[in-house]
Amino acid sequence: MTDLYPLLLIPVFDERPWGTRDLRPIYTRVVGKEPIGESWVAGDICKIANGPLAGQTLGALCERFGARLVGETAPYKDRFPLLSKFLFPRDNLSVQVHPDDAAAKKLSLPNGKTECWYVVRALPDAKIGVGLRPGTTPEQFVKTVVDGGAAEELLQWIPVRVGDLFFIGGGTVHAIGPGSILIETQQNSDTTFRLYDYGRPRELQIDKGLAAMSANPKAGRVERKAVGGHEELIASPCFVVERYKSTEPLTLRAAANGAAAQVLVVAEGSAAIECAGSQPVSFNAGEAVVIPAEIGDVTVRPQWSVEFLRAYVPAAGVAEPVTQPRTERDARESGRSHSG
């Protein structure tokens, strides 16, 4: 086995008041004493589960191997560029905003937090809040919060359906309602400014949030594209996310001509990853494998069947994605306001 190989990561379960202890069908057991809101499946803090590097964190390996692991497209060679999570909202998440890259630099942060959500499961009434309602300014929103008003009513609530992909550019005020399971792909940042929290006794960061809000944020549903046997869910400067579903072996060509690490996240089923010079690596729903940039093509061999997402940082020149605004159908289904 070479010193770098496909890295199976151990999920990190994050307790949140809006989460759940029942993580089925992604995980087959009830986890933790407190509600779990997020499962971090690929990020700097995740530990390696397989091979000679087992027990080390992905972040430590980035510092050790640099571009051999993260690739030339990564903005920083000593930290992993992406963070992949499962979200399990059983209650309303806080209304929040993340800084974009420009706002992050003013705060001496390495980068902002642009993200996207792929809907794995959704109940009929599941919704997300994406941006402020037309005519609402950031200042009006903040005044509503300060005055004790129902700030969630100033968001654009959009019903979610299985297979939807939503892009949430930095600077977008957003929220997630209960009743869905999402796979989140984002820039490597955990900077969140909480603006409104439905009366929970948690700190708000209103001033910082107002400074981070964009007057014209880029956010909304993104149309999927069929590309040679798989789907391109989104292409953006921060990440490309693709969806694969198969019962037959698949060959994944090295992303960006081998210049980028790849993150494979299983949404359903299981598979084994095979590549020259390494032992096969099996992974299941709720797990992720990182393919280091220096590794070439790999084969994904389903164990019966598998659905997974592949994410990587593209080379320069990828435009911002085209997002769809809230449609009349969305408005009818979500009603005049979001309850909760």
C-alpha cells in the first residue's frame, strides 16, 4: 500500500437542539444521549478509519502531504478545502447567515462559507428558507428581530423534494425547517452568525450577521444536468457536486486532471472503492471516502446498489451557478408564511 490511498473517514456526530436521536435510514441505530443535528463525514476533524494512517485526522494529513492530498485547486494546501455533512432537522434551525469570502477576510478568516444542500429524504411539508422576501432589506429584518417580531416570516420559504439541490451563497440569510435529511457540501468553515432562534436561549450575533448579509445574494434551487451516466448537481467556483446511482461498477476519472481531491459520500447502499496499489475500501450510507489528488482513476463497485455524491474543488474559470427563484408553485405549497 502506498503512503496515500483512499481514506475512509469516521463520522463526527454533532449535538444540536433541533436534531434527533433517530438517524434512520442513513444510520441504523439511535445515536447519543442528546439530539444529533449533524454528522460531519468529511472534514479536517474527521479521523481516518483504514490503513496505516488510521487514527490520524484529515487535517493533520493535509499538513503532512499538502498538494499531494488536497490538489492544486485547493485554496490552501495545509487544510482540506471542503466539509461534507448530513443534516437531520427535526425542529426549526436558527435563521442565520454565513460570510462570503470578502466578508471573511475582513474578519481575518481564511475563507467564507458558501454551501449547497442535496435533499436525500423529505416529508411532504418540509421547507427551507432561502433569502429574504422581496422588498425586505437586511436592516428591516434586523429591526424585526430586535423588536421581538416573527423574523421567520420575512424569509422566502421553499418546499423541498427528494433530489432537489439548493445553492446557498455566502451572505444569504437562510434557515431549514423540520422534516428532511440533507447532504451539505460547503467551503471548509464553521463560521455562522445566528440571527433568530425561535426563543431558544442561545447567543445571537446580530451585528456581525448584518455586516455579513448580502443585498443581492446568490441562492436558490439549481437545475440538475445529465452528464455521461451521472448527474451534475451543481458546478460553482467553490465546489462541483455530482450524483451517481448504480448497481454496476463505475470508473471515476480523476477530478480536474488529477489536481483535486475527491470526496465520495454514500446516501444509500454500499460500495467498495478499488484503485491500483491499494486495498479495496468498503463504505456504507452515512460514510465518506476521500480520494487524494495524486491518486488516478478509481473503480466504485456497488455491493448490490449504491447512491453517492462526488464533490471536488474545480479549476479556475467555473462560473457561479444559475439559481431558480421561488416559483408560483413553491409559493402555493409553502403558504403565506412558515409556521414554527
